[in-house]
Amino acid sequence: MALPHQESQSRLLANGDSSAGTAEKSGADESHKERIDRELSELLQGLRVMVTGVQVLFAFLLAMPFQSGFAKVDTSGHWLFFIALTGSATASVCFITPAVQHRLLFRTGLKEKIVHRANELGLVGAVSLAVAITAGVALVAEVVLGNWLAIVFGAAAALATCWLWLLQPIVDLRRQATTNPPQTTHNED
């Protein structure tokens, strides 16, 4: 039995459209329910990608204190470890919560609420993951290279995540707003 998404792809392929995997309805042709369904699907797909990465980092960090070499880590290293662990735990919770809530709120008519909440949790999770990555990189650099280079590599990780995950999309939004100002529609009743 094919899923509805698979059936629509099959229909598009049968009609000669080779871009079925990326085919979407235009905003004008999409109903509110279809838009919410699509947004939830896209959001959960993105969260699946992020949760895999954060879970690997979280598992590594959970095992770290039980390694024999961890006793050699100094106080600043312990703080970096704890920051990374807390950040990855927070990110894990944020990335997993939408799937859990979707299961709990299934068929209650609250799908739009789930989408908005999942988007907010995804953003909080991304910030938490950026903190965890930064602290994790700084921790490894501190143990291997020393305090000064830990600051350099931690800052590089922080700048990379800040630019790629936050600032670059904001710049894109501003550029789009400048080149394509929003169209105002007038209802003529």
C-alpha cells in the first residue's frame, strides 16, 4: 500500500514530471490543511537530521567521564564538558519533543499548534547544539593544544554556527525583502 505522498509522486511521474521528489503545490493551490501537513512533514524531516548528530555528540559526552584520561582534564575542561553535555541534552530534548507531542496530540486538531511549537523548539535546539559544539571543540582543543588554542578553535566553531545557522539566513531574508517587497492585497468586498 502506497502512502499518500508516494501516490502523488507516482501520479506526477506518470504525467511526465521528472521532478516529483521536489514538486510542491504553489501557495495559491495549497489549502490550509495541506500547507500545515507539508510544514509538519518538512519540519520533522529537518529535526530527524539534527537529532542524529546531537545524539552522537550526547552519547560521546555521556561516556567521556568514565574514560581513564578524563581525570587529567583540568577545571576549565570540566566546565567546558558540562556546558557541552548540558547543551547537547537540551538540544536532544528540543529535537525529540515535536515527535513525542505529535504522538500525544495525534488527531486532536492541534497540528498547527504542533508545527509552531516544533519550529520554536527546533530553533532553541539549534542554539543549544551550537553551544554544545562550541564547548566540545574547545574542550578537545584545550586537552590537546592548550588554553589559548581552545579559545581560538571554540570561537571558530561559535562563529561558524552563528554565521551559517543564524546570520546567513537573516541576510538572505533581508535581501529577499529588499528585492521582492511583499505584495499587498486589497479585498474588494
